[in-house]
Amino acid sequence: MKNLEIIRRGRTFAQASLIITGLLFGPNVKAEKLRVVQDDSAQTITVFREGGTEPILVQVARADHRPYLHPLVAPDGKGVLTEYS
């Protein structure tokens, strides 16, 4: 994926990040350049639009908690589609 810049923090890169980025690219969606950051200490994978500072998607997969996605920002950037429960 030439439109994807991956930044690794820590020793391993979760396979889930590939699933997440696959979900972001649909057949009818114009591909944007994205930056994916894995933070092993926080146990998160965060996706940003190129040049953006606010995440458009965060996967949290802590060892002591069920994995979840939050936030997941709407494609038009107007609102968050998930809520933390």
C-alpha cells in the first residue's frame, strides 16, 4: 500500500493493523494517505490522516481488557461513530 506510512513503536507490529487499514480502503473510496502508529506501552494502534493530529481510528488491545475500536471517525470527519462503554 503506497499510501500508507507505518510507524512502529516497540518490538512487534499487530496484524490487526492490516485489517484496520483494509477496512478503511473500500472499492468505492478514494484512498487517502494515512499514518499508522503502534504504541506497545499503551497497547494501541492509531490511524491518522496524513498531516493530521487527531486520530480517525484507535484500536485498543490491552492484555487485561477486551479489544475495542474508539474513536472511529465518520468518513466525512463530522462525528464519531463509536462510543466507549
